[in-house]
Amino acid sequence: MHPNATTATEREIKLINTIRPILSAEVYEALIMFLTYTSLFSTILGILSNVFVIIVYTKIGFSEAINISYLALGISDLSLSATRFWGTVCYAFVVTETNVPFDPLGITVTTSFFPGQGFEKATAFITAFIALERCLCVQFPLHVKRIVTKKKTVTSIVTIFLFAFIPSNFIHIVFPLKWVFIPAQNRTILAMVPLQTPLRYIIQRALLAYYGTVLHFIALFAVWIFTIFLAVGLKRTAEIRKENFQPSKAKQIKQKEDRVIKTVFLLSLTYFICSIPTAVTLLVPHFEPEFETSRGLARISSFSHLLSALMVVMNSNANLFIFIYMGSKFRETLVRLFVKKYP
């Protein structure tokens, strides 16, 4: 036996022996049930909250370019929550052993997992774009209207959706859905039928690397680099404002900018916190390959992926509450929406 294989086996046994007392079969099943139904609730909340975000920003209008970005964030998070909702429902069918006319786990690969990856990364890069937009406004306050225009914002948002979502559709080429007869069950179900060609493995690995590593960590670093530059530029902006505006005008501008900047900080902070489980889940296999390949570690791997998916949806849920907390105009519009409909 190859020495590396022996070492890997010993390490695998050590990891399993460490985890087994903590994550017994009973504890694992309870956790999976909890995460599944918590995710189901979170996805429903995400759908409702982002519908409100979209409606409110549509009513507020787009006199400011930042509102276009907020609307795009709501659309992306609504789409993410909807696809995750479908995937969680399918997983719930597996957990409860419900007989449905399709293969729940197989069908979610092309109808939930990869589309969800596309919208998840779109949300990440829109968050990074919002941080960049505010960073430019702070760094170049006298040229903000020329730098951050509605046309440039729309073009940037459309570009983000194109490179984040469209590649996820390539999975349909190598994992098509077909009706398959199951002799043991004497019924026909809709199932994923992978192509048995080298192209399948090339596209599958390319998509996993593209979404799981490249886009995830680029977006994560971009959000915080732009947010750091934003914080550094605040002091410089305050000095320029004092030199070019009357004290009362400078105070008014500062209050407005502070609200927007605090909103961006909260969006970035929430994204960072909710991305930590995903980042850990992606990085651990590089140091412990058995984490993904060992059947003995399947429980902890499954748990970590479900937790990561839940945190991603919770990031989408947070937007409404951040906008309510930080945006007086958002709050007023939201209240008027309900008061008008339910006097």
C-alpha cells in the first residue's frame, strides 16, 4: 500500500473517532430535521421580505443610482430564496421519506443547487458593487454624479447577473432530466440522468470550481477591500466637505451620506458573517480531503453544507431589516404601503 494512503486512512479513522461521540446517529438526525425545517422557514421569509424590498424601492423611485443597486439586490435575493425553497422542499421529501413522482435529491442539482449558486454569487457581487459604488462616492465626492450614473449602474448589474447566473445553466447539458421507469417500484419518475461522457466531468468540475472557489472568494475579498477603502475615505471626505460647503449644508450632506454608508457597512458585515460557514466548508477539504471523500465523515459534511445553505438564505433575509433600520424613506414608504391597503 502506498504510504500516503496509509497515512490518509489513519487520519480518517482519527477524525471519525473524534466526531462520532459528538455527532451520533440520533443527534445527526435531529440536527438535519432542525436545519431542514429552519431552512424552509427562512426561504419563505426570504421570499416575502425581498418582495417587500422590490415593491418599496420601485415606489421610492430611482432618482439615485444606489436605489437601482438595492433593487437588484432584492431581485437576486428573491430568486435565491425561491430556488433554495424548492431545494429545501425536495430535501424535506427525502427526510420524511415521501413518495413523489420525481427523484428529490437528483432533481435539485439542476433545478435548485446550481441556479441557487448563480443567484448566490450575483448577490455577493452586487453587495461588492454597492460597496465599490459608495467607496467611489467617498473618494471622489466632487465628481460623484459623473462617476456613478444610472446607466453605468444598470450596465454593471446586468453584467453581474450574466457572468454569475448564465454559466449555471450549463449543468442542464450534462445532467438532463428525463422520465425513468423504476421496475422495483413499478412507476415512472422524473430523474436526473447524467451523460456518460468525459464532457460531463469537465463541465461539472469547472462549474464547481467556478462557483465554489473562484467567484466565492473573489466576491468575499472584494466586499471587504471596498468596505475598508470606504472607511479610510470617510475622513478625507469630511475635510473636503468643510472646504466646499457651508456648515449647515455640510451637516445635511453628512447625515445623508452617513445613513447610506452605515447601510453598506451592515450589508457587508452581514454578508461576511453569513459567508463564513461556506468559506470553511470550501476550505476544509483542501487540508482534510477525507472531509468530502470519506463515507465515515458523511454526517459532518452533510451538516456543514446544510448549515452553509441556511446562512446564505439568512443573509438574503437580513436586507429588509437593514433597510428598515437605516432608511427613513424606506420605512415611511413601507408604512404607507400597509396603511393604504389596510386602513
